[in-house]
Amino acid sequence: MVTIKSKKEIELMKEACKVVALTYQELEKRIKPGMTTWELDQIAEKTMRSLGAIPAEKGYDIGVKGVPPYPATLCVSINDEVIHGIPSKNKVIREGDLVSIDTVALKNGFNGDAARTFIVGKASKEAERLVQVTKQAFFEGIKFAKPGYRIGDVSHRIGEYVHSQGYSVVREFQGHGIGREMHEDPGIPNYGKAGRGIRLEPGMTLAIEPMVIQGKPNILQLDDGWTIITEDGSLAAHYENTILITEKEPEILTIL
């Protein structure tokens, strides 16, 4: 069931989304070669808690036997890791790495969710282009995040744009509704047919998140039960924001 948020609920949710935006602002200032992904995670958790929020991903349980609850504040995925990379004291960020970070903050009973891919130091032109295309895919998609359009219109445009640039989208994972729960209806794939799915209405809050692969779309899951990598070892990037459907243009809640 898709929830329509009241004005009061939207104001509360905006606070959670602001925490996410401020957390990324701090991470962008601090990320550098030689850091571990665990150090990034500690920065994020400290920032969130200082702003009165709880790291919503920490302890998140997908309910699959043998897969432990997620142990960290951030998902930190490097280069060919697409999503859900687990921070570690042994994982060092190097010059030229693509570091995709996904995180969710819980405040006032509402969640804010966003992802960014950072280029650490100087990367190849190909890597830079992948990150730019992934970000632009989000903005292409939300051109259709208005009343009267359907979820499929957003999904179709994201996939159409990514494929036109010579890249692949991840098909097994998708964006989602968000609010009191981290994952709510509707699911929002990064591909599909226009004119399909539920019709968008003011008051809907959605996490739209293109996950783009430089090579073929095939992915693999590592033995930790969380980390997703590209099958062919090609680079991947991720960009996400929580948005609000309004009477006119969508409002992006996780950008300051």
C-alpha cells in the first residue's frame, strides 16, 4: 500500500532527509586515499547521532536465514562493488577509486535515504563519465515524477537514458517508497515500460536510485550475504535521493 504523507509528516521527514544531506556533506569533506571504509562509517554515525538521528541501516534485518543483520551505518561499495559493501578496518580507499555510499537516517519516526558515488583523487575519464551518467539518470527520471505520470514513466526514462549512454542498469534491485519504513510501496525499477504502474500523487515520498554498470548487467552476491558485485569486474556507480511528489515539480529532500 502506498502511503500519502500529511503536511506534518512531510515536515518531520524533511528533518531526517536533512540529516542525510549533512552526513554526505561531512563525508565529502573527509574522504581521501588511505582511509578505511570503517573510518568513513564512524564519521557518518557520529554525524547522524549528533543531529539527533539514528543510523537506520545498522541492525537492519532482511529476514533471510544465514544472513546476519547489517552491521554498519553506511553501505560502502568500491569500484566493481555495486551496492551493500560492508565497511571494514581492512578495506583501504585508494587514489582513483569510485566509492559508492548508501545510507539511511531515522529521525522523528521517519527515514531519509540517499546514495552518492565519490571519485577519490584522480580517476580515469571513463570512471568520471560513469559517475556523471548515473547522476544524470536520476534527474532524467524525476522529470516524470509529477502528478499524472506513472511509476513506469520514471523507470522507463532512467533505463532509456542509461542504455543510450552505453551502460547497463541493475535489474535485481530497485528504488522504493519511503516514510516510517525504510522500504515502502511502490517498488521503482530502473527500467521498464512507460505508462505502467501506479499513478503518482502529491504527498508520495520516493527513493529513486539508478544503479549503473559500465559493462554487462550481470551481478553476483558475495558470501557475506550483502555485497553485490559486477560479474564481469566492470565499474559501477550509484546515485539516489528521497523526493516528494508535489502538485508541480518534485522536491528533492536529501539535497541541501
